Amino acid sequence: MLLNVHIKNIALIDDANVNFTDNLNILTGETGAGKSIIMGALKIGMGDKLPKDIVREPDKEGFCQLLFLVDDPQVIEQIRDLGVEPSEDGEILITRRINNSRTINTINDMAVTAAKLREVSALLIDMHTQHQQQTLLKKAEHMKLLDKYGRASIDPLKQKVAECHREYVTLRREMDELSMDEAERSRKVEFLKYQIAEIESANIKTGEDEDVEHQYNRMVNSRDIVAAASDVYSVTGYESFSSAGNEIGRALASMKGIKDLDGEIDGLYSQLENIDALLNDFNVELNDYMQSMDFDDSEFRSVESRLDVINDIKGKYGSTVEEVFKYLEDSRKEYERLSEYDEYIAGLSDKIKKVEKAMLKAADALTAERQRQAENLCRDIRDALADLSFMEVRFDMVFDRLPECTANGIDDCYFVISTNVGEKMRPLYDVASGGELSRIMLAIKSCMASEDNIGTLVFDEIDVGISGRAAQKVAEKMAVISRSHQVISITHLPQIAAMADSHYLIEKSADEGKTVTRIVRLNDEESTEEIARLLGGVTITEAVMSNAREMKQMAEKTKKY
């Protein structure tokens, strides 16, 4: 549910703060008062692209904030899956700040991208606009509506078709890649044979490249290493009078004569003995290390040659030994395939046939379920259209078969309709009347509303091209939808305005030399006056006011049923 919309410095809106309520929220106002700006601000908050010059005063910040309350555990979990954490009381606060053509987007104070805004808001609000109404004229949208309506049973079947199709495409691609003439196959076999033999003859072991490179580096730098080590040995050993080993030996001799005179001296003497022992061990190990660095030219050439072989193999077949092994494994498999080409192709062909058969079987099951769900959906839409003054309406879905199965099945389906007795059924995308489209879309929305858990439905100019009885029926249908969903709608029809649970007036005025749009919630009397304006135009007579009051009373009675 959308609790609050706060807009600042956007188009004609200086600062508007609107609290919405449950059920049916209706917005009315004079033509040009800025009703479209309100819908535009909602779209901005939902992550839509920012129109050029949308900020009213460029030197100030543009601001749009939407506050939602979410109490559906499933929706909360879906929002968490998108990386957004609702507050403890289930609130989602979406904010967009526009500064110098740069936008900062946040959800519950966490910075997000516009794409993330769109993902999250799609779970919270469903906006119907005239543009969306035109989607009914796109054949491809009809199956999307059907799949959404019956997604509980359709989605698993779609997933099965998609898996089979993915495997089928992979096998077909492999078949295409293996298609070659005998000469080409022979050349490729010989080349693979050469590469496999070259890698195998190198006989590289895991980690050998690092070991050999380490040996090589030691040998190349051995002269500098031994020279430095010899210097250390002469300083710490016993070769010169001033070497550390000799100096410590003399120190031990000096302390030995006095260690029995004082217990503390005896402890220090023991420490010095340990130092002497550690230094002696160090010198022994250092001498052994220098001896190990003594190798002849043949050893160096052997290590250098081995490193060249390893680097040559890695340069051709992979930057690491693991990649070389992977290349060797793949090459062996390909060599085996090509060496037994006819048998492999025959086996691959059998696989393709089996997978294709499974794919078409899954597609047929998907078609059957879609047709079953289409019967239910079309029946529900017919009932809803009847409620919207479509007398003797016929509404159905035609299923054609695509030439080839796709990841989405093999169906090419679309809605057909006949709105008049004796008129033949024709594709919905051939319907031209704006009024008919508005009511058909409302009928579809009313059917889909029971199948989704989106809390807020927004209708922008759902009443285009309708009046009289049709307008009354649209108002009643919107009231019915608002019993299970929060509905927000802009209208210019008094029949719809009269159904409002909360009625808002959008008006434009001049303030300190600039034009501003403001939104106010009307009380019962103000709402009646606004309905009278919609009924009577410029001059509001007592008869018009009486008519408005009667319309409000009738609406209240209708909402009770």
C-alpha cells in the first residue's frame, strides 16, 4: 500500500505532500491543473527515466519520495531477494534526489540504481496508463497476460520447455560445428594428434612449472647468493678472530669463572650458552646451504631446458598447467569424436531426435495448460466485461502453432473479441475504440488483480472515451477492485469521483509570480462540490449540487453490496 507521496521542485509542483488511504483514492481537477504531473512524479519515484528539465528550479534540488507499507510475507521475501531490507514495521521508503542533472536513488537509506528501483517498485505498485493500454494492441503481450494469470501451473511447464530447448540448441550447435567434409576432418584429426602428442611427451606434472622456475632462479642467482652467504658466515662463524662465534666463546670463558659467585650470573651464563648453541646450529645450516648451491653447468642446462619445454607448452595451450591439462582433455575428446566421426554423428543425431521429442512433448503439455488457463481467463474477462456494459460480448483466445519450438513454447496465441451481436470475432489488437480499450483493460486488470499480490493499482485516465452508463459501470468495477487492493486513479468523470473513499483535488494557482500545482484532500462537502463541478461545468446551480449529492449517496449504497 502506498502511504505517502512527497514531491518538491518537480515541474509545476513546488512542494506537495499527499497521504493516501486504503481502498479507492480518486484525484480530480481542471484540465491543465497538473494531473499528469502527479502521475509523472509517481513514475519518477518508481525508477523511470527523468524527463528533460523536470526540475522546476535548476539551482535547487528536485525531490520525489514514495512511502509504502508491505504486510504480505511473500512480497517481503521477494524484496529481500532483491537485496533490500524492509523496516521492522514493513515500510519501504523510496527516494530520488535530483541535483544538477545527477540523481541519487535510495531505498530505506540504501543507495541503489534506477534499475533496482524499478525491480522493487514493480512488486509494490502496478500503474496503468494510456501507453500501457496500447499494449493490448500488441499481439505478443497477450500470451504474457495469460502466463501471468496462470503462472502457478504454467511456470513449471515453461521451465521444462526452456530446459529442453537449451539442451536442443546446444546439441544442434555441436552438430553444426562438426559438419565438415572428409578432407577437413582428416586435417583436423592430424592436427589434434600432433597437439596431444606434444603435450603428452612433455610429461608435465602438477606444480612442476613452479618448482622448475624456482630451481632456475636459484641457479641464475647462485653466485650472488653464495657471495652474500659467505659474508654472513664469516661474520657469524669462527674463521676470523673477531667472528661472532669466537667472540661469544671468549665471553663464555670470561663468565665461567664468575658464574658460581652469584646465582643471577649463572642464569645469564645459561642464556649465553643457548645463544652460542643457536649460532653454531645456524652456521652449520648456512654452510650446508652454500654447499647445496654448488652445481655444474650440465645441471643448469638441464633445468633451463626443462623450463623452456614447460613454458613452450604453456605458451601454446594455456597460461597455467591446469589450463594445459584441460586443453589436453578437450583435445582427446574431440580427437575421439573425429576419429569415430560417422558413429559419433549418428549418436549425436539420435540424441537430438530424443531431445527434440522431449521438447515438443513438454511444449504440447504447456500448450494444453495454457489453453485450460485461457478458458478460465477468458470466462473471467467476459464476466468483467459484462459488468462494464459490454452486452452479448464474446471474448476468447486463439491458439496457433509456431513453425519451430522456442524456449517459451510453440504457441502463437492472441485474444479475439466481438462486442456486438452478429459481429464476427476479430483480434483484440484490431480494436480501435479508445473507450472500448479502456474498459477491456480495466476488465483484464480486475481479473489479474486476484492473481497477483501487488498492493497498489494506479489508473491514469482509465475513463478515456466513456460516459453515461459505461462510466457508472467502470466506477463500480473500480470500487470492487479497491476492496482487495488500494486503487489510485485520476478521472474527469463524476460517476467515478463519487465512488471515492478518499477524494483529492489537484489545482493550479499563481503564487508570488509563479504558477504552482497543489493537491488537497477534500472533505465530504468539498467532494460533493467537486463532483458538481464535474457535472455542471462553470455554473454550479442548486440542481447540480442536488444531483451531485444524490450521486454520492448512490455510490455509498453501491459500495455496500
